[in-house]
Amino acid sequence: MAQKSTSESDQDVVDILTADHREMIGLIEMIEETSDPKERRSLADSVIAEVTRHSVAEELFVYPVYEREVPDGGDEVEHDKEEHQEIEEVMKELEGLDSESAEFIATVKRFKELLDHHADDEESDQFPKLRAAVSAEDLLDLGRKVEAAKKIAPTRPHPGSPHSELFHMTLGPGVGMVDRLRDALSGRFKNT
């Protein structure tokens, strides 16, 4: 029997999404801790990209399974999509703010509060329900799908776009490609 590697593909979707939450909240905390405006902007761009990719991957693969497998999952998914919308609106606002301004810091704090609340809901309530309703093998498969989706997902918030599986499947990869092109042309991630 071959020895099991410790690659990300061996993590189930709950472990992957929980690690994402820790990483995203950690990036926001780094923004709060630095006084360097360039570092703030770079960190904000990074966390915006990570949250956007994470949200798209959840909506594309996790939410449909949750709706199908967890009792009353549809209502919870609708609530999560509303929270994603609110987070996207805050991220869009953050993109347009000067990182030296007091408004930038206040918006970062609001962003962190929204993200903390969303992550806590998922980790304390929804993830245990998902683990109880879905087989370990299917959770691993979902983890692989989520990781693959994050690689092609948009990197910028698009609060005017629908939070639907159909949108993410059909137009999402194109939007992601345009975002990555914009990132490259603008030098958005040169220092990260």
C-alpha cells in the first residue's frame, strides 16, 4: 500500500474551508497591525482575492451539496449567500479606498466582523452538519473540487453578479481570467 501524502487533496472540504478562514482572518489582522500604507494595500488585495475565490468555490460546489443533503440546508445557503453579498460589497468599497485613510481602517474592521461572523456560523453549525450528512470520501472529493475552483475563480469582488452555481459554472471562469489579467497588468500582486 502506498504511503499517503499530506497534500491538500488529502484534506476534506471542511478542513480546507476552515484553513481558508484562518488565513483570511490572519491577513486582516496583519492589515490592522501595520502602519505601512503600501503593505496595507497589498494585504487588502490579497485577502480580497482569497475571500472572493473561497466564496465562489463554496457557492459552486459546497452549497449545492449542503442544500441537497442537510435538512433545511436551502434556507441556510440563502442566508450564507446574503452574507457573501454583504462581504463582497464591503470588499468592493475597500478596493476603492486610500489605504492611508481612517475610512480604510474602519472598513477593514467591518470586513473582519462580517468575515468572523460568517466563518463562525459555518464552523460551529454548518460544517458539523455537512460532516454528518456527507461521506468522508465525498468530503474529500468536494475538497479537491473546491481547490480546483479557487484556481480559476475571480480574484476581485463582483457584487452585481449572481451568487449561483449556474453563473459560476458558465461565466465565472471568464470573469476569473479577466480578473487575473487585470491583476497582472496593474501589478496588483507584485509585492506579495
